[in-house]
Amino acid sequence: MCDAEQNMQGSVSGRQRRPERIKVWDPIVRTFHWALVGFFTFSFFTGGEWKSAHILSGYTIGSLVAIRVLWGLFGSEHARFVNFVRNPVTVIGFLADTARLRAKRYIGHNPAGGAMVIALLLIISGIVTTGYMMTTDAYWGVEWVEDTHQTLVYSTLGLIVFHVVGVVLASVEHRENLVHAMITGWKRRS
């Protein structure tokens, strides 16, 4: 069998050829993602029970968000906001295509994923800000600050559900394990 026939059949010596892979998520993006998952979970469960640990976790989350924003401006190709933040019309069109299981595959964040990154960074920044405010003399015990903090936390839980559903749907639609990609950093090229 000639090389052209082997390539057409996708096998060499009876073995499947591995699809070409590309490094997409750098260590900073992956570390940020999984650290945020862990610290947000920790903060959620320690809010009313373990105040000092909750506050320290909040400062850590704030630091993570600051690093991610800087990395979104100056980081690697797929980490930069300019490469994945799209206008609302594009995001809505992508979601419509996703509902019909016809969405285009992206190497980095797809338009909905990009919108989710921005939404989560903004809402978590609000949680950190109101959490900090609650530790100051000026805002300690102020009801609207506490209510806003709690509302943002539960709104974030809703966004997390949408995020996980989107990851599962995209993984199924494009036959690609996106969770694995966020652990290893690697995705298939096409």
C-alpha cells in the first residue's frame, strides 16, 4: 500500500494515526481556572462558618482575578481577550448554531466561552469587592453590601451551571474532551 492510500485510510500498519495536537491552554490559564474552582468552592462553604479562612480565600480569589486580567492583556495567544471576546451578535449567533448542533469549532474559547470568561471575571470581581467592603468599618453590617455579596455569589453558581452545560455540550458536539484539555493544555488541531 502506498503512503497516499495509508493516509486516505487513516492507518499505518493497522494502527490509527493520532490527530495532530496543539498546545492551547498555558499553565497560567490552567492554574487560574482550577485554583478559582477550588477557592470559590472553599469560600462558598466557609462563608458563615470560618470567617478568617473565608476572608483569606477571598483575597486569594481577588489576586487570581487580577493575574488573569493581566494575562488576558499580555499573555499567550489563546489567553488574550482580544483573541476570544466577541460582540453580542456573534455570541447569540454561536448559541443559535449550538442549539442546532451546528456550531463552529474553535481552538481557543468559542464566542460563548469568551462571554462566560468575561461574565465570571466581572461577577467574581463584584464578590471580592463587596466581600472586602464587609471587612471595613465603613461598610461592616451594611445590609445592601451583604445582600449584594450574597446575590452575586448565587448568580455565579448559576453561571457555573451554564458554563458546565456549555462545556459538556461542546465536548459532545465536537467529540472533544474539553475538561481534559483544560487539565493538559492540549487540543486536537482540527
